[in-house]
Amino acid sequence: MEEDWPIVLPYTLDSEEASVLLDALHSELPEVSIEYHATPSATKEALIDAPIVVAFGFPDELFSYAKSLRWVQALSAGVNTYNVNEFEQRGVKLTTVSGVHAQPAAEQAIGYMLAFERGFPEAFRHQHRGVWERYDVGELHNSTVGIVGLGSIGERVAELASAFGVETIGLKRDLSTGGDVVDELVGPDGLESLLVRSDHVVLACPLTDKTRNMIDRTALKTMNDNGVLLNVARGGLVKHSALVQALQRDWIRGAALDVVADEPLDGDSPLWDLSNVILTPHMAGLTPRYMERCASIVADNYRAFVAGNPLQNRIV
């Protein structure tokens, strides 16, 4: 590299996160100057000459100190906490680590499917009561998995599911790409068919005005009564009251939810006590390799930045 562009890690990372990320980044970019500044005051001073920041969040107050800032790499897949308008007005690039959750979230979805087919929740209830008694189970093999959203998570779900000999149906807005990872690709107008045919429906799409509450009473009634709804995306995709009704009345076989519309889930929600529900506390994307995978994305973008090439996952 002809020019060294130093990287600043600000106080918005805690010391443990920063330590792991520093080690990973030094391994990926051994000749680049990378410094962590653990306090607001130290960060503000460092920002005066810093062209690149890698961070969890970038508070607006830091812009007034960032005289040389050219690019901020967010350590998240979304930018809800970033003032995107401010980045646009200042001409500062903003990128994410979209895709970093693909492997753990896809594994979570596969785990949900296996749990329902092999009856693990029932096994846990038997174990808790000290009961040694067989129960009916199924197989994932030869089932149909519908995947709503073929971004990095949806594609990885399809790849992993294929190892079990399932038929995969993928739904995405842009049909020009992504068809090679599923057996059948449909557009938004194919949702009804996907719901009818799928034994497992995986939600892996973004939450937008068009997708909010897409799984409502009508959609749930459309699913076959052996269908299981799996949500590793956003809680707002599902109409909570309609889902509770569908589960209580056996319109569908069950649901596995890593996310709900209002988190944490209210203690009075019927979902807590339904035997055909698996709940996990918004953890599908968690992995001990998170920072390692982030560092790989950051390093690729760094090389693209200094070479004047397009950055991946660019928001601004």
C-alpha cells in the first residue's frame, strides 16, 4: 500500500471488544496503525487527524472533532443508531458488516427445524419430569423449507438446509440474483404459494414498510397446518396477536422466535406458556467469532478504500 491510513477505535467499544478486535485487525492488516481510545476525551483528540473510524456507534458530537474523517466502518449490520443524514452532508462514507451474522443465524434456523422434527422440546419436558417415554417424531429430510428473504442469512439457510435433502423455496424482491442457492425462486407475489407448500417458513428479510406485519392473520391461515414459522430476522414482520391466535388454535404446528415486535417479550404474553413455541432472546446472530468476522470485512474494505475501489455494504 502506497499510503498508510490509520484507523481509530473509539470509546464506543468497551475494552474487551476492542482487545479482541485489535488482535484480529492486526492479524489482517499488520502494517496499518490501529489505536484504541477508551475515553471520550482521548477519542475526540485522536479524531482530529483520523481518516478512518471502526466503531459500534458514532455519536453526533464527535463530528465536530473529526476534521479529517473520510470513512466510518460500523460494527453492526444495521445503522439505526447512526445519523445517516449527517454522514451524507459531510461526505463521509458509512459501511456496515452486513453478512457477519449469516452463519450463526442460519445455524439457529436449522436448529429450530431439527428441534421441531425430532421433538427436542418434548424431550426436555420429559427430562425435567423424570419421564422415560417415547413420543412421535418426524424427519427434516424430504420436507419443504420456504425462505422469505435471500440475503446473506437466507442464502446460508438454504445452503445448510440442502444437506438434509429438503426442497427449498426462496422469496426475494430482486429475482435477477440468488436463484442458484434454492430449488425454486419466487418474487413477492409468490408468498402465498410458499406459505401453503412449506413445512418450515424461515423469515430472513429486512423490516420495511412493505414487510411490516407481512405474517398476519391471513398469512397464518394460508400456511398448512403442519407448518412451522421460524423468525431470525425482525419481530415486526409478524403480527403478534395473530400469531398467538394461530398457535392456540393449531392453525400451524408451531413457531420458533428469536425476535418479537416489542422486546423484551412481555411477561404476560401467552407465548411463554405455549408448548408449540420455542423462544430465544434475540441471540441468533451471537457467535464467539463475531469480531474475527468483522475484522475480515473491515480489512477487505480497508484495502478497497486505499485503492479507491467500491466498499462493500456501503450505506453512504
